[in-house]
Amino acid sequence: MRHIFRAIVLAIALLSGASPQATAASGNLFPYPVPPDTMMALQPRCDFIVGRFWERCNFGSAFRNPDALNAAFGDWVSIMPHASADTVHAAVNRLLERFAKKGPETLALATMAENWMYSDTAPAFSEEVYLPFARAAAANKKIGKAEKARFALHKGIIESSGVGATVPDMAFTRPDGSRGNLGEIHGSSILLFINDPDCSDCNLARVRLSADYNTRELISRGELTIVSIYPDEPSDTWKAEAAEYPSEWVVCAIPDADLHFDLRNSPEFLFLNSRHKVLIKGIGIDYLLGAFRVANTATQERLRQEANSAAETDSSTTSIP
């Protein structure tokens, strides 16, 4: 609630044309940039703020006041969703480049970014914006090995399975013991369903997917391929459970899945295109079934129209003497 209140106060102050001095007097670590009054539209104003946010910050003293710096960082992040992607990425890169050779400062920035944009309780979750911070910390030689390893893991997961990423060609094991690779799987659309038989939500999602009429129709027409991934060693228990999974699914175990996928939520769904590029992730079973219903209804309507059109063509052809 405190973060929401800060964001509201910040938006009112900055979008009402408050002076930098007034903004500083409100308790912020430094005066925030204020767009000119002639700049009326929301996105240009947010671009102005995000791009110039740190210009008045005295980082020498700011890093000695971590709580205030973290609050300012959160204010910056709270405006990003309303700014253009190019502006956000450019601003992030400028900030990181400023401290590229400094380990403690880079670690502090990456830790704040993790808390605000990637942790379980992140107020503004964004893998895309967090990734440059994780990369910077993972590559910085002046940061300890343990801390570098954490950011390197985050970096690897986002690069493997973040929205826009291409899922790597990972080896897997089928319930019968045979081996395969994700790269061998083809389909117009591919749903990765990462689940564990010991997870009740996973089992419920599996039952709903397997019983759903629209899902089965999409699979039967070759428009959808479902890949059920068990993120562990192929145990006998899993093999017994997997024997009950729909035969049309690709069912496999990938022991090191946690190095490539964010498994903090279970089950985890990733929707891929035919080239294995991640289009959507972090979605629930209700959203999926709703999307499949819309897709199947649209396809069926198109097929009916094509059939009617073909029938009309045949009819007009046969009526010609």
C-alpha cells in the first residue's frame, strides 16, 4: 500500500507541473525532473521523467542512504509502464554504464531492480527491464561469486524463457526411457505445461486441459501441440502418473528445467510459436481455456464459411446449362 501511495503522490506532483524544488521538498532523495507545461500527453511526459530521472541525483551520498535510494528507484520504476520501451531501455543502460566498473554500486542497483521487478513480491514485475541489471551484476568482476551466481541464474532463465526469447533445444526423457529434444517438436503453436504430479493445482490443470473440447479440437487439427514437462529426474512415480496423460501430448522429464524456466509458480505455462519463441508466459488455466475457446470458435466459423462458399460455387456451376 505504501508503494501505491508513493506512486499516486508522485504522479500527481509530476503531472500537475510541480516545480523541481517542490518535488524535492516532498521528501524525495533529490529533485525529480518535471516536464514542461507545453508537454501535455502522458507518454511524452513519462519519457521525459524516465529519461532524465537521475540527472539531479548525487550518487556519492545516495548510495550511503540505501532506503531513500531504494524509494527513488521505486518511483522511477513506477513511471516506466507509461513510457516508451526505447526510452526505458536507454535510461537503464545509461545508469548501468555509469557504474559498470564499480562492483558495490552495480550490486546495489541490481538488488533494487530484483526487489522491484523480479522478486516474488515485486510491485512492478518486468523481466524485460530487469534483465540488463542481472546481466550487469553477473558480468561484474568486483561482485562476489555467490551474488554473481544468483544474477547469472536469473539472466539464464530470462534469456531462455522470457517473453520474446527462443526456448533452447533441451534434451528430455520420455516415460518409456527414450530420449528426445525440444527442438524436434513441431506445431503451429506449442504450449509448454511444466508440472509435477505432487502438485494438486498441476493435476487439476492437467485434467481440465485433457477434458477440454476446444483444446482437443485444436490438437486434432494440428494447430496446437502440448508438451508436458516434469522438472526433475524421470522417477518411477512420475512414469506411472505419465501413463495416464493424453496420448496426443508430448510427455517428458527435464531434470535441469529450473536452469531455463522460472518455476516459482506451479504449474507454469509458456505459449510458443512454431519457432519456439515465447509469446506469453505466467498465465493461468482459466485464461488458457478461454483463449482456446475463442481460437477454436473462430476456426470453426472460418471453416463453415469456406464450406458454404464452396457449396455455393458448386451449385452455381452445376446450374449452368
